Amino acid sequence: MRIASGGVQHETNTFSKTPTTLADFVRDSNCGETLAGGDTIFERFRGTGSIHGGYISGAESAGFELVPLLCARAQPSGLVEEAAFETMLRWFLERLEKAKPFDGVLLDLHGAMVAEHHEDAEGAFIVAVRDVVGSKIPIVVTLDLHANITKRMAELADVIIGFDTYPHVDMQERGHEAAELIARIVKVEVTPVQEFRQLPLITLPPKQCTLRNPMQDLMERVHRLEQEAHVLTATVAMGFPFADIHDTGVSILVTTDGDADLARAKADELAGWLWELRDELQPELTTIEDVIAHVNEHPDEGLVIFADGSDNPGGGAPCDGTIALQAMIDAGFQGGAVGVIHDPETAEQAHRAGVGATIFVRLGGKTDNLHGAPVERDAYVRVLSDGKYTYRGPMMQGVQDNLGLTATLVVGGVEVVVSSQRRQCFDAEMLRIAGVDPAGRRLLVLKSAVHFRADFGPLASRIFDADTPGIHRPDLAAFDFQKIRRPIYPLDVDVAGP
């Protein structure tokens, strides 16, 4: 049995003015100029906490030959340039043709990619693959929990399997599940029947977190549903709300073994559970000034984390916002750290000056005027690093990555980790390589919405969701939606449930 695999992953923030280019995918994928498949993918992902890591282990478990063709990803940002999307799709399809014959296809997609001419970019990708393989070859798709799933995607894929966790610590498990399931489909041990529901509901990152309620309890119910007779898998996609497209929002899927009536009944049940939670899924935000006051009033509390989700690069934000940093400096706060601010200019300036130098910086606030102005003042260069690291926490464990030239500066009384590559700070190793031990700080500002909780969460005594401006701000009132389907809760109040 031979199974082809591959895909393109991008979470597109349509409110970002920064386009996503082919060069971005090449840089962030670390798979060569043409995004090589084959051995390159095996070497990069074998034994890691990634989807393709799960495909590889699942293939070994199920006893089939995996033929990885392409695995492209870019950091979340604005619309994917059409030339980039078409080039990557062409590369995959050409390799798919050359890989024939094969018995199935595993597609590692995100579910919230928007290209210049494709609102439903993943749908367009699956359509193109289906045109090559025909109607009889099974296609199993893995998607992010933040996928904005469309009816077209659900109709064209035999099975869609989404992440069960946010932070996404189950990627390897879901990839493994998909690989074992496609083997069972090919062997005709099961006949998948998939039922899709799109809810009139949009939610925001902080309360989508599956480490806290209501999502924690909901996912426990989903896992019990999956243990029921003849249910193969169930998916809850909370959607990516910072994409102004028709299909943005929450959706669910239930796949059974040959029982369409059961699939419909369980999909209705799951959709009903989610709808009941709609009010509990709205976040509560806190200003940096209030958090500084809290830390000062509780000096023995331990590490406090301020989750600056509005500037989360994992959702397309620039990662150079300065609101929290400037407030800490103005307050004369001591014992705080900020990670990571993306500012290649300042990182290079620090490397030229060397450790121990004091330099005048114009730090952050260079992408737009939405996330704060540059911090202009003297900074002490404490640590310099090449930025290379391996994820050690539960998310993407074992995958190697790079912050580029990195510097830890002391600005006022605050340590700031400054990087040349834009990365969401969700693994403590990203700070440790820059000489910052999170556990030894009073207040840690992280450019992350939720993912940091997997690795940093156990270190924290208290976590606050930030009330800061930005293009990933968890506040629907901050965005001018034009294309999203209406009515949808909570943009609209009088909305009928599923």
C-alpha cells in the first residue's frame, strides 16, 4: 500500500496588510528552495510532535509506504499571494502525478488559508487533488482547530480530522490517527460517512483554549462520543475569527462507519452542545497597568504572565507591539521580561555593538501604527544568540526552528528578547537560548494568545489575557467585517441556533 502525503499550511489574517509570499513559505518550511519532499520531510519531522511526524509513525504502525511530496508552511500574516499559492499547488500536483500509483492521499492543511483569488484556499487545494486522483481514491485531511471549514472541503474529503487541543499538543496524535484510518479505508475495513455542520457562531482565541473551561469539558464529551459504537472520529473546529470571509466561524464534523443516520444524529448532538456554550466563550481582558498593579500588590505570588494576544504572530500580528513594554518602562517596573519582539534592525544593531554595550534603540512599532510606537531610549546588550533552538515543550516537540540573530536587551528595568525572525513565543526554550529564565521573572509579557500555556502555563501563578490594541485583538468590536455570513453570534444577537 502506498499513500501520498503533503500540503500547505497558513493561517491568514485578512486584516493584516503584510502579504504572504513564496519566499515566506520557503524560509519558514526549512525544506529547500523548491520545498522538497521525500527524505527532506522524513528527516525534518520523524519523531516530532507534528502532523507529518504522526503520518510517519502511523504509516509504520499500519504497515504502508508513505510518499511525502511537499510540506509548506509560513508564519501567519496577510493574504497569500496568488502566485505563491498556485506555484505550491502546481509543485504538489506534479509530484502527485509522478508518484502514481498510490492508494490514498493524506493532506496536511490548516483550514484558514486565504489567497488573493481564493477565499477557500484549502477547498481549492482539495478540488485540484481530487481532479488528479478521481473519486475512488480516499483523501483524508488533517486541519487545525482554527480551521474555517467549508461545505466544499467536507464534501470532497472522505474524512476531515481536526486538532482536539489548543494549545495544539496533539498534532502527532492526529496525524497518526489519520494515517491509521486511511489504511483501514483502503483495506475496506471501514466505510466513512461524514456529516458536517456549520454553526452561526464566531469565537475568539482566549476561551477556545482546551486547558480551561468551557472547552475542556466540551472536548471530554467529544472524546466520549468518539468511543461510541460505529463512530470513527469527531472534530470541533473553533474557526479563525480574524479572516473576513463568508465561512469564518465554528463548525463540527462527525464520521461514522457506514451509518449516515448515526452521523447526522451525532452531528446534531455535538452542534447543540457547542451552541449552549456560546456566552461562556467570550473572553475577559485586562490592561497592562492593572497587571503591573496586581504584581506590585502581590510580591510573593510568583511568575505572572500577560498574554499579549493582540500582537500574536501566530495569528498574523506583526509581533513588534510596544504597548506593554512602554507601560512597564513608564512604571519603572523591575523584574519583568518581554518575549519576543520582532525587530531585525535592532537585533543586528545589538550584534554589531556586542555584549556589554549600551546602544540607543528605536525598538519595535515599525510595522504599522496599530500596536504602539517605537521605544526610543538607551538599551544595554546583555546576551547575543544565533537564535537556533529546538522545541522542548509539549507543542511541536523535537522540531528545530530559528529566531535568526537574537539579542536580549535591558531597557529601563525590563529584559526584552529581540529576534530577526517573527515567531510566536510558546516554548520556554525560545527565551532560554537568549539567557532569560522565565521562572525567575515577576512579570512575563508573551506575544502569544494561548499556545504559550502548554509550556509556560505550569510555571505561572497567574495568567491575564491582555487588553491591548492590534490586529489579533480578542474583541470582535475592533474589526469591520464585510464578508462574513450573517446573522452570526455574537456580531448579531437575534440568531437561531443550529
